[in-house]
Amino acid sequence: MSLASNVVVALIALLHVYILVLEMFLWEKPQGLRIFGLTPAFAAQSRVLAANQGLYNGFLAAGLLWSLYLGPSGEPVKVFFLGCVLVAGLYGGMTANKRILVIQALPAAVGLALVAL
């Protein structure tokens, strides 16, 4: 299952790079407004907070990519960062938008399950 877990971890890392781009650079652009369901006024008021969130998503991606770079010795790092993604996804799903449970928490749970096999 090592290959499967590595593929899932890589996809989750890429997802978080995409979220970083959305939150840091596209928040006030049409794509960001559409994806997050924002008004231009709200996006302008919240852009600094969104950029901060995007940076945190970048750290999650970096940690996941680091775990892959470490190879077999990176399994504990992989578990830690997948756990962080899972907690962030659960919290976001409960407080912000239920879709986050499927977009972020579910893939992290699948990744953790594959790592455990």
C-alpha cells in the first residue's frame, strides 16, 4: 500500500497548493469569488485573513511533500501532516462549510488508512 498512500499524499499536497493559490492570489478574482461564494466587498475586507489561511495550507502541502521526500523514514511525518489536514478539515466542515469534510477531511482519512495498512 506504500504506492497507494504516496499517491494519495501527493494528491492531497497538490490540493493544498491549489488552496494556497486560491486563498493567497485569487481570493478577489472571479475564480476565488465563485469558488468561495464571496461578494467583492467581503473578499476585499477579508483578503489578509484569506492569505494567512493560504499560507497555512502551504505549510501542510510542504509537510506532506517532505514526508514523501524522506521515503520510508517519512512515515511519522506523513501521519502527522495527514492528521493536521484531517483536524483542519473536520473543524472547517463543522464551522465553515460542510463541503470541506469531503474536500479535505475525507482524503486525509483515506490517506491515514492507507498509511496504516
